[in-house]
Amino acid sequence: MTDSGSHGAISAVNVRKTYGKKENAFHALRGVSLSINKGERVAIVGKSGSGKSTLMHVLALLDTPDEGKIFFDAHDVTTLRTSQINKMRNKHYGFVFQQFFLNGRQSVLDNVMLPLVIGGVRPAERKQRALEALEAVGLSDKVRNRANDLSGGQKQRVVIARAIVNEPSIIFADEPTGNLDSQTGKQVEKMLFDMNRDKGITLVVVTHDHEFAAQFDRQINLVDGQIVSQGGAAA
């Protein structure tokens, strides 16, 4: 990997992140460098407190590193203003988290349209794109339902529809099957992998599930805020 980050869809160079100060300081990331290729499936694994969620949040521009650089498509995004970061993140990234972050009182359709509303897409177009995303995850019959009325598995599928409605180049997922039963979890895993295969979306997933992680091109193993191994076919 070069310092320009030019070889990857997204890259980190010597990224450090510390929470707290002095004797209360927790060094979540200690000089992490990595490059993730376009279309690659990467699992970030490690024990609780290893820094895996912090690494994903920094890569996804949801948090800011104390030191180091983050590159997206060879551009140093750590130099961008907050408004530019928000616009870029909404356009290019999709997010799937263990907590659904849905507005329970709004309809399924309204929840999926949210990134398009933020992006300034015209009402007719955003409705059409949201309907297509819901069809892709098998929820066309739940368009008018309130999010609160759905099962956990259905809510996670709504989250995936919202993640893909902007046609992102990267999906970041933090324990996407953590709150689901095993059968529903397998369905969600298949959806993510199908989108990676069919649309070329890069997948960056934090998981503690070793069986799930083994299906990725590469497993980035963190211990105490440092990468200790990168196993898999793409390593």
C-alpha cells in the first residue's frame, strides 16, 4: 500500500484514536494501516475492546482519527470540511448496524427514503428508488407498515434497503446479525453477499462470528488497537 491510498477503495495510513486523557486514556487504535480493494469483502474481527468498531467508524467517517489519514478513491478525506464529509458519506456509503436506528412511527417507505431526502433527490424519484430497494430485500408488501410493527429480521432488511437505496460503493456493517436468530441471520448474510457479488459493492463488516467472518475474502484481526493478522484469500 502506498501513502496515496491509490490501490484501494478505502485506505487508512497510521491511524491512531484515543479516548480519554492521562490515566483514563484508552488507546483504541495504535497506528493502524490497511487498504481495502473495490468489491472486496472484508471482516474486521477481534475481542471486545480490540478497536474493531472504532476502526470501522473511522473508515466510515463517523469518527475522526487523532492522527493518520483516511483515503477514499485515492483522495485524502481527512482534510474535508464536515459538510463535505456528510455529503460524501451520504452519497457513497451505506450503513447496517446491530441497532436498527429506524423511526418506528414512520412507514417503512419513509425510513428507506431518508438518505434520498438528505441528498435532495426529487420526491417521485426517491419513492421509486425506495420501492425498488424494498423489492430487492423482499419487503414490497410492507411499504406502508410502520417500522414498529415489523419483526427484528424485517427491520434489518429495511435497514439494508436503506443502505442500498443510494447505490453506495461501500456498505459498512457492525454486527449486522447480532440481534437476529440464526435462520434470519443467514438470510441477512446472503443478502449482503449477493449485493457484493451482483453490484460490486465493497463490504466492510465488524463481527465476532467466526463462521460468518470465514466467508469473507479477508479477515482483519485486531488486538489492543493493532492489526495482528490479515487472513484469507485476499491477504
